[in-house]
Amino acid sequence: MSTTAGPPTALFPSPPRPASRWASLAVLCAGTLMTILDGTIVTVAMPAVQSDLGFSGAGLAWVVNAYLIPFGGLLLLAGRLGDLVGRKRMFAAGLAVFTTASVLCGTATGQGLLIAARAVQGVGGAMTSAVVLGMLVALFPEPREQVRAIAVFSAVGAAGGALGTFLGGALTQLAGWHWIFLINLPIGVAALVAAVRVLAPDHGEGLGRGADYPGAALITGALMLTVYVIVGSAGRAPATTALLGVLAAALFTAFTARQARAARPLLRLRLFGSRLLSGANAVQVLMIATMYGFQFIGALYLQRVLGYDELTTGLAFLPAPVVIGALMLGLSARTVGRFGAYRVLLGGLVLIAAGMALLGRAPADGRYAPDVLPPLLLLAAGFAAAMPALTGLAMAGARAEDAGLASGLFNTTQVVGGSLGLAVLSTLAAGRADALLDDGTGLVPATAEGYRLAFRVASFVALGALALAATVLRERAAEPA
């Protein structure tokens, strides 16, 4: 990496001891793991939730959407407030909100309470996630240590996403769907106690510095509406979707105009002057769209085409977090240090594109070992290489005083990319399957062909991410350290 974000001096008046820094990283990873698990743990449990609470097909989608909309919409505002009130305070408050909402989800006996509690979970998730990367780069300002820390953090996040599918299947089949949420209670309490005791105190800039609250309202509304447009597009009239999209664009335009003239802007537009930061976020949208779509559609392929139950589906995904964790923790930091983040990112994207292309050939009578496991391992290895490199490039493009905001922006593009991938790929799969069913094709072959189409499109999206990274990030790519 050619540059690294230096430590925000307001966060740590004196450098924390090495042991306490790694303990702090463990706390940040635990909090992040909870929010990431929650994004995927619901997937396998959806049929059980639908049966128990009587959701319609359209209503069931809101179990996911109610979480994604406030999560994606509030990340930038939470990042800025973390800079003002202190990132430790924001992180701890987010853990408390998220854990409380998880208990409400786990004890819900009706549709309305579950959806409302999921929305509160999204708020807590945004509060927690928005400040983590800013805290991480402040804890580890030295380049080599920062690469190692980012590798550990990325391994937890990436493996957590895949692990959620396994835990969701195991908990749903063995204990009931309520426990996919109640499992957060002991984790959340332990993480909150550890955060209070371990994380170094920080005071932020102070609320007296102020935030651009009109701008906050505009960007929060724009982001929430954008996520809503994306995740709900499949069940909405095209004209309505277009109108809502225009309204979201208008809110973004108004926000940009506001930031250009505000005395204390929420989002400093100079951030986008960094080609490194802007390019990394753009690449992430495409990469996460590919991977997030795979997690959902891959689980459906195993259940609806190969006939797996919840537990077997979860076990089928288990090699992914094992590979991701092993590669990120064992090789990622050394690989980035030797070859540079840019080259490692490109290599990872090549593996992701190859894995999706192989899944695009998965047959209706497929078998796990020859048809699913090889592409799964390619995707895991590619993501293990690409994610830490991309995270390091994005945060290296931010100034020290913008670390919290850059962290919120990076997490925002993750949510937007995941929502976009899920909506587009699932819509393509359903449309192709419906067309084949209308032509008289059997249910399983039609469903399998719909999923194959989605996987093939995802492979082209991954190639788009590769092309974008190769052109936009090349000039700013670092030479090996």
C-alpha cells in the first residue's frame, strides 16, 4: 500500500499498549460478527418463519428488508456522529440497541413485532458498524500491523457471512428459528462488557462542532429510499420503481448541493477527490453484489434443486468460512505485504469470477462434490484475497480526520452492493424459471436454469469489478512493501 491513514489523535491521546490493541481488535471483531451473521443467518430459516407466523411471500421479504433499509440508510450519519461523540460510545450504544432488538426478534409472536424489531436491529447494526474501520486504522497506524489487523477483521466479517448460513440451518432445525436471534444475547452482552472495559476512551470532536442535520436528513432519506427501491423492486410496478428511483436521485442531488455550501458538511466532498477511496468503494459494490447474491441463491439451489434440508444446507456452506478464515489469517497479510494490495485484489476477483462461472453450469441433477464444492472453494479463496486488500485500499485513501466517515461510506457501499445483487440476481432467476414453466418445463429443471442464469450474470458482474479495479485503482496502487 502506498499510503495509510494515520491515527486520529483525538481518539487515543496516548498510543495504547500492543496487548490492549489486539484485545480491542477482538472486541471490534465480535461486535462486527454479530451484525454480519444477522445478515445471512435468516436466509435458511425463512421457510420456518413463514410457516410459524403466517407471512405471505411478499411479506416474508420484509424480514430481510426491514433490517437492510435502516442499516444502509444510517451508516453515514452514524459515522459522523461517532466522530462527534466518540467512536467508543457509538460502538457500545450500537451493541446495546442491537442486542435488545435481537431479544425482541427472538420472542416475537406476530409479523408486526418481528418486522419492527428487525428495523431496530438495523439501527443498532449501523451504529456499531459505521465506526469500526475508523477505530481499527487508529489502533494500528503502522502499515504492516495495519495490514495484519485488517486481515483479521476481514476474515471475521467474511467468514461470518458464510458461517451465518450454517448457524441458521443448524439452529432452525435443532432449536427453532427464534434462536437465530436469541443467540445474539450472550454474544452481545459479552461484547458490550468487553467494549466498556477494553476499548480506549475517546472524546470525539464534541457535539459543539455540530453536524449538518438538514444534510443528514437528505442523505439518510436518499440512502433508505435507494435500498428500499433495490430490495423491493421485484414485487413493484416498474413505473413506481422508476418514480421512487427519480426521487432518490433528487435527494442525492439536493444533498450534494447542500454539502458544497454547508459550513460544517456531513460528508466532505473532498473524500471523492481520492481516486483510491472512490474507486475502492465502486469496486466493492460490484464484488459484494456478486457474493451476497451467491449466498442467497446458492442456498436456494441446494434446497429447491438438490433437496437439502436446513441443516444439510448449512453444512454444505461450512467449508467457505473455514477457507476464508484460514487464508485471511494465515496468508493475507503476508501476501499483501509481498505483492501489494492492488495485485492481490485482482487475483481475488479472478477467482470469484471463475467460481461464479462454474456455478453457472450446475445441473438440475447435480451433486455436491463435483458441482458445488469446487466453485464454493474458489469463491471463498477469491473473497479471502480480495476483501482485505480492498479494505486497505479504501481506508488508505482517507485522511485521519475522515476515518470515521470513510468507514461509514465503505460499509454503506457494502449494503447497497448486497441489496443490489440480491434484488437483481433473484429477479433474473425467478423470471427465467417462470418463462420455462410457462413453456412446459418441469419445476426442478426450470428452477435450476433460473439459478444458472443468475450465476452466469454474477460472473460477468465480477469481471466488471475486475476491469474497474484494473483501470481505476492502477495508478494509485502500491508497490509491494
